[in-house]
Amino acid sequence: MTKADEQEYMSRAVQLAHKGLYTTDPNPRVGCVLVKADEIVGEGWHERAGGPHAEKVALEQAGEKASGSTAFITLEPCCHFGRTGPCVDSLIEAGISRVVCSVVDPNPLVAGVGISKLENAGINVDIGLCSDLAVNLNAGYFRRMKTGRPLVRSKLAVSLDGKTALANGDSQWITGEASRADVHTWRARSSAVLTGVGTVLSDNPSLNARLSRSNIDVMQPYRIVIDSKLQTPLDAKLVDLPGDLVIFINQETFLKSNKKVNRFIEQGVAIESVPGAEQCDLNVVMRRLGDLEINEVCVEAGARFNGAILEAGLIDEIIIYVAPCVLGDDSRGMFSIEPFKMLEEKIQFKYEDIRNFGQDIRITACLVES
């Protein structure tokens, strides 16, 4: 088997893993391809938590042909009992002769133990093929496993002069239909869509994922509202939609607003109390989201909240849709933050991707970590 062949098989495994983009939370997206005598004898992908893992789907498809085959897997096979049994044991029992995996699983319950078990069983293991693709596909999962909090991605729609709305708050619509449709693909792949109470009061958003292709299976993301004083109306749109709604309030409000808290709880809304005088402590919020096994958060909010989360050092990635229009000086900006006194204080990002969406441009930028 040539290096080019191996690249092709692992690329196929990554392609399979992408099929779980909208459904695997809180699990990672994983694909597996079994190859024997230069022929694919089995392949599979993980569809959803509690369902069979990619390796087991591929092994079942291959049957007896799995013995002596090479397994190309985008993530280290699990070695513990979780919602399903260990994939490592299944690979060993099937007689797999070699395993090529893209990257070690950062989950402390795995973290190289699966690889060691395979090697101890006499199976050759190679690591690193297509690692960048595998990590990018599961960036939120890796972030949560390593830091205890999800990856935070802020979505913004702006004019050429960097404005998100007119001075009166009117922003529908700055960008075109193609950009707005793309936003829903990011919502759909996210574990949660998060906003501040200001956006709830001004826009009454749904915060759900609506894909134009009806044949795609989508898990609705958590809807998260940061609302220190519990101003969210009981009849807000996002209260009665399918999926989970969590409202974060501060501890003082929790003690003073028992009646409204209880009414929300009766409607199936989860109320989380966190420290914070005027505002909720956003670092605590993110740790709570990590405890909920939320991997990726899509922030859709105004300049004030975006500024607060940026200053807290919690934004990992920004997606900006830039429309070919100008709104003027009095219009609202992207981030309301304290002015810098020196240029060295700037918050540095790096461009990852720039592409056209209809009349607009989508810019993806990631935080440069110090």
C-alpha cells in the first residue's frame, strides 16, 4: 500500500466523519475505513451518541473480511465503557492487523490508552495521517477535553465600514440570502447558540437551526441566554421551540425572582445561577457549558455582549459576513470594549479562510493564543 493510497483511504474516513457533523454531540465526529488487499471491505461513521461507533459499523459491514485488514480511523479508538462498549476490543477480536489513526483522543479516559492496548495485542499502529483535518472537524471537542470549556465562535454580519446595525438598531438585512443560509449551517453544527438578553428583547430571535435541505438530520442546538436580571419574556419565541433552553442569571436575581424562575422551570426552561454583580461571570458560564458536554458555541449577539466575551478572553474564532454597503459613523459597531492606550494591547487574530457567499464575503479568523 503506497503513501498515496493511505492518504486516499484516510481522506475517505474524514469524508465519512463529516456525515455526523450535525448529529454526534457530545461525541466527536469519527469515520473508519477497512482495507484489505487494496480493497475497501468495510466503512462506517458515528451518527449519534449512544449509537454504534464508526469502527463497529465498518466491522459489521466487513464481516469475516475484517481479519487481516488495515483500519483507517480519524480518531484513536475508545477503550472504555461509555454509552457503548470499547472499540479497541472489537478491533482486536476482529483480527485487524494494522490501525492508522489521525490523532490521539484528548479524552482523559482514552488519551493513548487505546493505542497501547492495540499495540499490546500485536497490532501495528500509526498516528498522524490527516491529523489537521481530524482536529478541525472536532475542534470544539478537543477544546472541551483540554480546557473544560467549549470552543466559542462569534458570528457577525457587517457592512464594509464594520457596522452591524443602524443607530436605531435596524439590521434586517445587511447581508444577503446566501450568507443567512450559511449561518444556519454553523448553528446546526454547534452544540449551542448563545446570545445576551439585549438581543432577545430587541430581536426576539429563535436561535434554532433551519437548513434549506430537508433531508439532513439535525440535532437542534441548546439555546443559551445570558440574562443576569431575568428580563427574558415568558412568551419569547425561543421559549417554546424544540430543544433545550438554558438561561443564566446572577445569584441575586435567583434569590429575588423565585416566581418567574419557577414559571420558566414549569415551561421546561433550565435556569442556571452564576456569580456576578451586574453581569454574569462569563468564565463560570463557559465552565458550566463544558459540564453540559457542549463542544461548540455559536455567539449571535450585539456589540456590548460581543465586547464582554472578547474582553474575557473567551472568543476562539470569529466569522464575519461582510456586505458591500456602507452604514455610516453613527451606526453600531462589532465590539463595544474599553479603548486601548497602546497598539500593543490589540487582540490579535489570524485569517483562516475567506470566500464569497452571493454578494457577500465570509471571513473566518482565529485568535492568536499567547
